[in-house]
Amino acid sequence: MTRRPRTGKTTPLPVKPPQARARALPSRTRQGAARSGPGVQKTPAPPPPPAAMGLHTADGARKYLTAGERDAFLRAAEEADRQVRTLSA
């Protein structure tokens, strides 16, 4: 495929006068009002993260055991019967 050489001629694009361009664009205030009118539903804010994912409860109590509390729990579980040990270890 051979290419034809370019000629130096270009066609200018039609340009609207500034007044015509300004009339064609809606004003920002009207556009913003149209978007927030009664027919447009607003997207709700995302829900807060579940409380179960934090290390503390809403009132500040911790949701975890310290090393000493864990050891005491495991010692008590060793002395319990088999079914309790199975679910607690």
C-alpha cells in the first residue's frame, strides 16, 4: 500500500462565536439544582464498619484476653470433662 504525500492545505474547523458557546452551556447553578432535585435519588452513605471487627466494644471494654487470662482459661479447661475441653481448647 502506498501513501499519498500530504498537501499543505488544511480545512479550518468551524468555530462558534463566544456568545453562541455561552448560551449552549447550562449554568452551573441550574445544572446543580437539577441534579439535586426531587427526582434524583441521593446515594446513601456507606454503613459504619461492624462493631465486631474492633478490639474494643462501644463502651471501651476490650474484646480479647490477656496472656494471663488465656493461661488461666486453658488450665481451667484442662480440669473440665472431655466435652468442655473439646470446645474450649
